[in-house]
Amino acid sequence: MKVKICGITTLADAFLAAEAGADYIGVVVEIKFSPRCLSVEQAKVIAKDRLIGSDSFFNWDACQIKRAVKELHPKAIQLQGQESLLS
């Protein structure tokens, strides 16, 4: 079994989750209704240490997702809205 802790908002929390044994760290990227929402720039602070296991997106278009993935290099992404990856 693998464990992912999502909703990480700081680098310190990412390290704490990793030290506690999490296999993956998740961030919520620009989902405005989430209290754990990060901008791509904020997520990059955590991503620079290659801690991100997945990013969550809500109703982004394919171009936005591709740009964020290129910057953050997540191992997986989670689509939470009505995204279409056809563009």
C-alpha cells in the first residue's frame, strides 16, 4: 500500500509528511474554493525538492495543465472538475 498526503501548503509540512513515511505528497493547485490552494509559483517551492507526488486541478484546460506539469514535474495529476485533455 502507498500513502499520499494531499493538501500540503508549505515546504516544512512536505518534509514532515515525508519523514512520517508518506510515499507521495500532494498539492492543490489554484482551486480557489480550497483552503489549501496554492498558486503554481507557491507549489514550485515544494516541487524544487521533488517532493510532489501529485497535483490536483479543477476545470483547467489542457494547455494550463501541460504548463503546470512542465513546471512542477509531478508523478501524477488529479483532475477534479470537467477537464478535457483533447486540446
